[in-house]
Amino acid sequence: MTCIRPVAIATFVVLVLGSSVVVSPVSAEARVSVNPLRALVEPGDTFTVFIWKDSVDIVFDGYETVITYDEALIEFLGADEGSVMVDTCSNRWWVVTPDTGSVFISHVLMCGGTTAEGPGALSALTFEAVAQGSTAVSTDYFWFTLGGIWIKDVDWHDGTVVVGGQSGVGETHTGCASGLSLTVRPNPASGPEVSIRCSAGADMGPGRFRLEIYDIRGRVVASPLPAAAADNGWIYSWDGRDRWGSRLAAGVYFAKIAGPGAAVSRRIVLLR
């Protein structure tokens, strides 16, 4: 697995104003990835992947991208706006499928002076698995904008969808910083509590990472605190309730832990 690493890039954007040309330098360390980085599904499963802004680094008021995938393995069903921008103000939201195997997304805030930062979900893409195999969920390009200026250089990380024969209960997903990994049991969860165990290197204490539970639209619904220490990590206990103590509906949620240089996510199926 390739680690996401911030890269400082100077971008020069040309704006034509009347007969004059203005060149605007923009410094960007924007990091965007597909979340989860690796989705394990079976033929016939409906599943969601997020286009995720991993870091707080730049402010922006729009983005544009084309997401690509192997249409022989997964079929695109639809997209929803992510919480990073949908909760901010009114917006212009375009989703177009120009041909099989790609999705065009353009999302711009329409209220003057309002910006977004993240981290969190920019958009949520829903697919159906149709055949066994493995496909990257990637992009031809990804641009952020601010006041009409394009920030074209983004540190992007592909996601992978594996269809058929490799999903499993209690599977561990591993990140790239100090052996960071995340395990959820039971999963699917029908009891009163879900045990979420995070393992990391000896130099990575729980104070350096934050665990949050997201719904399918990418909104944070709970932020469990560590319940107990474990060998090379710590254990969280989640009771299936939101941050205000209300029981969440049955459905698909995502546990994600993030810290310096790494982020790991795990899908949770909550039964009632």
C-alpha cells in the first residue's frame, strides 16, 4: 500500500481579465483519496465509496473531477453530495456519466465568500458489484477552485474494489504509518456494542489519532473515546448511538481513524 504524503507544489493559474492576463501563484498541499482505500464486496452487493479530503490545508469553494473504474466489474448507481460542502451553503452540483466507466462531478458553492476546508467527504458514490475481479477507483484529474482560480495540483490516492471471495467478518485493514490497523467485531453488528480495535507502533499513542464514525453521506455521527489499552494499540467501544445518545438506524457506517501521515477506515454493517 502506498502512503499518502503531503507535497508542497507551486501552481501558476492564468486568468484572462479583459485584455490583460493575470498569473496567480497558488500553494497547495491538498490530499484527496478514495475511502475506504480497499473495499471488499461480493457480486450483487451495493456499496458506497467516498471521495475524501484527508487534510486541513487549503480553503476552496469548489472542485471538479472525473472518477474512473472498470464498468465490467462494478456498475455506477448514483452519487450524493458529501458533508464538507453540502452543509455549508447553497451550491451547484453536477453529476454526469459521459460514458461507461467514468463519472464527471462538478460541485461549487454559490454563496459569495463562503469556503470549505475539510477533512471529510466531498462526495459519495454508490455502485453495485456485478462480476468478480479487482478494479481501481481513480481519477483522470482533480481540481480544487477558490474564487475562480483553479488549484490543479492535488496529491491523489486511488482506491481499490475487490469483488468476490475475499470479504470476511472481523477483517483488519492496515494503513501506512507505524503498522496502523483497524479491526471491528462483530461485523455485521446486531448486539448492543461494537468493539473497534486499533493497533499501531509503540510511538503512536491514542492521543495522536482520532476515531470517528461516519454515515453513508460522509457525516460524522459519533466520536468514540478509547475504552481500554491493548497490546500495541487501544480498544474503542461503540454502542450504535450518535453523539447525542440516540440509537442510529440500521445500515452501513464507516469507522475511520486518522492521525499524522495515515488514515484507516473500516465498513460497519449495523443491524437492528
